[in-house]
Amino acid sequence: MPSRSQILTRAAMMRVRFEAAGAQIVDPPLLQPAETLLDLYGEDIRARAYVTSDALRGEQMLRPDFTLPVVQMHMANGAEPARYTYSGEVFRRQEHDPERSNEYVQVGYEVFDRDNPAGADAEVFSLFALQLSGLPLRAATGDIGILTAAVQGMKTTERRKAALMRHLWRPRRFRLLIERFAGRKPGPEGRDALLDAKGPLDIGVPMIGKRRASEIEARIDALREDRETPPITDTELAGLETLLNVRETMPFALEQLRDVAVDLPQIAPALDRLEDRVAALQTRGVDVERLDFEAAYGRTSMEYYDGFVFGFYAEGRPDLPPIATGGRYDALTRQLGNGAEIPAVGGVLRPDLMLEIEEATQ
């Protein structure tokens, strides 16, 4: 296993290469305000972060990643365009896999540029590929923006679309909702009895918890309205299923997705962006003819990304986490920008895993 000094030396070398590409070095504090992280990720983040507190600063978390503090810093006082690089420890609680590190070094590169998003996507991916050259890795890419465009453009109620967007990152729950909204599966057992009653107390439901009767009634009214909503059409359902199953090299994936757009025309602008990205990657010397594209890639692990996503994985080492991951997070800048926003893309690499793979192949 590589030593800490080897890891830090490799991290420093990688950061120098990103500096040569025009990045400014930043070093966010180890302790981050918990409030912002909780607002962004919800209480679920407590299960994977180390939380502490003091009387003056309230709850704090040991830095779970760099992207959030870098975005906050840029939105507060960053110039445009801007490129940043960093290296340092992040901390993740491990409750199920004792073999995974709870503290490790990340090296990252982030680009904030509103003029040429496709070019910025290609810049980040190609620089990461260069840092990882020589290692036996498989690159995977995707685009969360295509799936979100498909959902947001569906011919159904805003309430249903919001529910699907909320569970986009939970494939099983997302699938269950789609099948329910398409009329292929019934709602939860007992729901019809509740909806047919005059009120929650009419079927013997005790008033337990903090919700008032008026809030319960409002929820029941919304469920009744949803029950009367026409099902999602077979055409839209088939188009969405086909979209989620697209897994090809980039040019063939784009061709297949253009066919899907016949049934889901709302994805056409996202496909135009994908086409621009393919051209920008080719300009950067990336062999897109051999670059994998999965329409569903990133759905389970990249919650704040909303466009291009990518990862690099060790061939023959499924026990290892991704060696590098990244993507586009325009919506995150909007959430943290107090009304301002800017297109942004970036990613992180694990120098410890890179060294481990190198040692194994020598």
C-alpha cells in the first residue's frame, strides 16, 4: 500500500499540472458549516459525515468533499471565468465496509465558465484522462440533463413530475412511480379507503404526530387529484424506458437517443449539447469512438450533478471505488449563489488509488 508521503507527493504533482492549465490553488477549511450541507443533502448526509459542534459556530462537519466549499467561495467573490485546483483530505464515515477508507486525499479541478460549456466539459475530461494515462482504467460517461429533460417535458401534472425528479437518484423508487403513474401498478394498500373517506378520522386513523388535520386533508386532496389524473402514455413510457437502456459508445449512443427524441422531443436541446460535447472532446484529442456513454450513468451516486457526468474505473478491480469522478453542476451554483448562477464543471481524483493500481501492475 502507498505511504502517506507518496500520496501527498503524487497529489502535489497532479495539482501542479492543473495549475499549468490555468487553475488557481484554493484550500477550503477542514470544518464546514453543517447547515449548508444539510440544506443541500438533507439529514441523510449525517450517515456519511463526521459532525461536531461548538457554542459559537454551531454544527460543523469534517469536509466530506471540496466541491461545495469551492462553489460557495466562487459565488461569493470569484472572477469570471475561473479555474481552481486543490488537494487535501476528505472524510467519510464507513458503517458497512471496513475496508474502505474514512479519510483520504482528493485532488480536484473546477471550471466556472459561461461562454463555452461544451468546451469546459471536454477540458475537464481530457485533463483527467491525461492525469490517468498509462493506468488500466475504463472511462464511463453520461448526461443527467437528458433524463431530467425527459421527465420535465412529460405530458402529466407538475406534481407527478416533481415526484419523479425527487426520486431520480433512487432507480427502484423512480421505476415504481413511473409504473404507478402509467397505471401499471396500484397505489399503496389502503390508500383508496383513505381517499374515499370524508376525512382521516372517518376510518379510525388517530391524530398522532405534528401534522394538523388541515395539512392531512390537503395531502388527501392532492392524492385524490392524482388518482383522477390520466396515466402517462405508452409512447412516453416506452421512450423513457428506451432512453434509460441506452449504453453505447458516444456516437452510437447519440444516434440512438435521436431516435428516442421522436417520442420524447423535449430531450432534443440536451442532445444538441451532447453533440457539441462530442465535437469538443474530439478537438481535445479524445477518441470518442471508443468512449462509453450510458444514459443512466450517475443516477445513484452523483446527486448534485445535472448534466455531463464521468468516471474512471480500474479494470479487473471491482472492489475499488472510482479512481476519478466528475461532472457538470450548474444548478448547484444557482442554489448557493443567492440569485446568481454560472455554468460549472469539475471533478476529483484519488492519488492513493492511482498509486495502488500502479504497484499492482509493476
